[in-house]
Amino acid sequence: MALTPEFRKKYEFDWQILDVIIGGKSAIDNASGLFLKTPEDAVHFLECYGFDLENPIEKAELFGNFQESIQFIRHYFLRPENPEGLDLEIPRKILEITDITQLLTMASAGGGSGAVSPAAAVVGAGHAAPVVGGASHAAPQFGAAGHAALWACSVIKLMHTINHMDKDLGAYYFTDVQKQILDRFYKFIHSDEASHVFLGKDARDPDRVDLVLFESKPKKSRDSVILKLLHKPENVAEDIFDRVGIRFVTRNRLDSLRVVKFLKERYVIMPANIKPSRSRNTLIDEALIADELPRLLALVEEGGISASELDARIAGLFMKNDIRLDGPDNPHTSKHYRSIQFTGRQLIKFKNPIYDELKALKKAVKGKTCPDEIVKIADRLDLGNIQKETRFFYPFEVQIYDEASHKENLAGRSSHSNYKRSQIRTAMRRVLGPLMGTERDAKDQG
């Protein structure tokens, strides 16, 4: 029986795309092409994505995302701006693009031929992208169109990431969000006459916890957010939980646990609003302490040890830590990184200033001698269609260290600079993928 194209079509599946939709794979890691054969196909794709190219503002925004993506790639992934980057140059065909539909059709296997994309060919042939700094792997050689298609796919990945970042609703309210969250913490942060910082209602608070350091994270830069999104499988801005961050550094590990206790008892954090999957503890062996602490307290009560001996034993107890650190959820976090971290969520309330202004306007024109057109406009204003207040939950991250761990995290094997370099390498692999095996002279193609 000869199988007609119509018959075959019923059993043709794009397994790469299905793996994104139902298999949990990220669209950023998808190796199949877009298969947009014409500019009209590209326009339809963008309309379904959410962009109206007939709207000059949306069209300009999209092209701005394209230009930002080019600059980001140059700055973080390519030499000379990143000495550890790839020795490649972006093809002229990409740089000369003036219409985003050109980029989309270019990404479709060299101008929309409908063939399997170069990226898919690499995966299908079993060629893995080489690790930066490692041995070079042989990569398939493509013509000018194929090489440009690889670059177009890379730029589109970044544009997609930037678009999600810019459309994060919480970003619009960020100043208010940050203030409302931090105010709950700052309420209990003070310094005594000797300028020692502490957590407590006042200097005489019996639950006072002396601190080495308290700080809130500054707002993340755009580039930092993009890098973070690029190494997250979900690749959406809503999944960045540390835009608002608070850091405590205590004198010892016992005090680190007392910070958590204080925040909970004063309702600075609400246990019901903690995101369980984001809680991490590599600082103290919670199970060991929960077992041993009651026994030590009983010894004090029985006269077996003194109060001063209790402090010494507790200090030693908190230094015991057999928590395994290999295979952290964040692959960029050093296995030597010690901390208590958790993500809370706070209900943010944002009062709409327009509501009160419109209400005042309607009242002002009522019974007054105003032009009829003004009165009609005011009458048509329906305050029932305007939100008086916007309320939503927003995440914040709390990090707690003892002084010794904090010093190690800053300057030792767990330093932020090492974390950032690892993050950039991962983002580079995800964005440039198959291009990481091409030769430098490919820059002249196209």
C-alpha cells in the first residue's frame, strides 16, 4: 500500500517540540527549527506569541530586544569582551537585519527551506557542544545559510528571555514591593551605643541576636536577571525568587538558628507563606541538634554540667555537620557553600493613585458649571471598572550565615566571582550551543 502524504501526516510528530510541551524540557534547549517558510509565517508566529507588528510601539520594542540580545552576546559570550568567551564573530547577515521576520525565517534552516534545522542536525548526528575550556569537538560544517541559522536561533533564545523579563508584572511595582518587604525586617534592626548591629525590638530585648552584618540586596541589573533566567529550565521571570534579598551574618551557628526563631516568633516571616522547594540548610545538622539539645538541657537541670559548660557543648554541637553538599539543585553553587536559605512570600498591597484622582474629578464637576463635554466624560467614568487596590504575593529570599561561613563564601572556594563565571559558562552553552564547535573563519560566511 502506497502511503499518501495526507496519510503520513497523521503520524508525523515533532518529538523535540513535544518534549518541550509534555516532557518538561525547556524551549531554550529545543534543537528543532521554527520552520517558518515565508515572512507571512513569521508574522503569524509573532501574532500568536503576542506581538502585533502593525503596532509601531510593539514593533520597535521587538527590534530593541534584538539589538540588546546582540550586545549581550558580544559582552558575555564572545572575545575580546569576555576573555574566556568564544573566538567567534556574529555574521553580517545577522547584524544587517532590519525586520524581525527576517531573523525568524533565517532561523528556519537557512531562510525557511523547511528542512531540519542545523541545530537539530547537530543533535541528531550525536554531536555534543564542547565544554568551554575543554577539548575541542569536531562540529558539522554548514554553508552560509546554515551558519546564519545557528546564530539566528541563538539571538531568538535571548530575545525570548528578555521579553519574559520585561513582561514581569511585579517589576512595575518593584519599588513598592521592596519597601513593603524590607520594612518588616528593618523594624527590628538596630545598633547599640557601641555601634554593634543586632536583631531585636530594642537593646534590652531578651530575644536579641547580635549580628556581624545585616544587608539587603540591591536591585538586580538587567544583565544579572537575564543570566539567571538563562540557566533556569523554566526561563521565565516569575521564577526569580531573590529580586528582593535579605542577608544576616551571625557570630556563630547557634545565633543563625536564633535568627530564624526570632523572625518566626515576631511574624516577620510567615511559615505558611514559605515556598518549601526553595528552603536550603547546609549550615547546621538540624536532626542532630534536635536530638542532643534536650539531653544537654536536662544535664544542666540535674546539675551534671554548668551553664558555661552548656554553652561550650552547644557550640561544639552546632559545628558538627555531616550534611552532604554534592549535587546541589543550583549547579553553580559550590559544594563548599554553607548557609541557611529560604524563600518567603509577602502579600503586597499597591494603592492605585488614579482611582482617588478620578473619584475627586467626578465629585468636582458634579453640580458645577463645566463644559457639557467635560461633564459627559466624567459621567462615563465608571469607577467600578478601576481597581482601587492591587494585591499580590511576591517572593523574597533570606540568607543566613555564621561569620566563618560568610568569610569562606566571600573569598574562598565558594566566592561569588566563581559562581558568576560558572553561570556565564552555562548560559553560553545554552544560547550558542552548536556554534561552540565551529571554526573562527565561519565569521566570513554570509
